[in-house]
Amino acid sequence: MGIRNYKTIVSNDFTLRLAISIILLTHSIPGILNGGIYDFGNLYLNQIGFAPFGVYIAWAVKLSHILCAISIALNIYMKWASIITILILFTGIILVHFKEGWYVVGDGRNGVEYSFLLICVLLSFLIKVIK
């Protein structure tokens, strides 16, 4: 689905697409700019078994967040942007968040609820695109 006109970009789900895009960008760009991407790759991914590819995987994740954020904001390539982002979020749940429980704050910390919500929104985009 390419950019056809202004109505394609500013559709009924524009607010959700903008929110997801902002979340993906704020989850990726700061880590790139402050070097945290290397810590994520070396100190986390490499340590849990992805060595020596941890930094490369971290870069792939962060760059995909940026590309998918742009795609989602512009309402183009929604199928692939949604699928890629869902796979990354689901992997994050398995590797990071599941062991922390459900809650992100409150009764827990770093849980799955936030990723779950993002996946549900992305699934709604995906269902809309493939029907």
C-alpha cells in the first residue's frame, strides 16, 4: 500500500499509527545516539548466547524500528512493518519481559503489558491490511 493521497496518510487510525511510530523512534534513536546499542549488543545479547553477533542484532533491531516507524506513520508497507515489529516485540517478551511478569510498573517492573498492547495495535493494522 503506497502513498496515494493525504487521506491515505491521515486515516481513521492515524493517531494510533503516530503513537506507535513515536514509541518505536523513542525506543531506538536514543540508544543509537548515546551508544546504548553497544551495551545492549555486548552486555546483554552476547551474554545470553548471541555472541559474536549481539551488536549486529542490536543494530538490526534499532534500524528496523526506525524504518518501520516511518512506514507506519506514512501508512505504507503496513503488512511488513507490522509483522517485523510484532516479531521483534514478541522476541523481547520471550527474552526480557516474560520473566518479569505482567506489569511494567506498579506491582512489577519491566513486564509484558506494554509490549502486549503494542502487539495488539499492530495486529489490528495487520488485520486491516490483509482482509
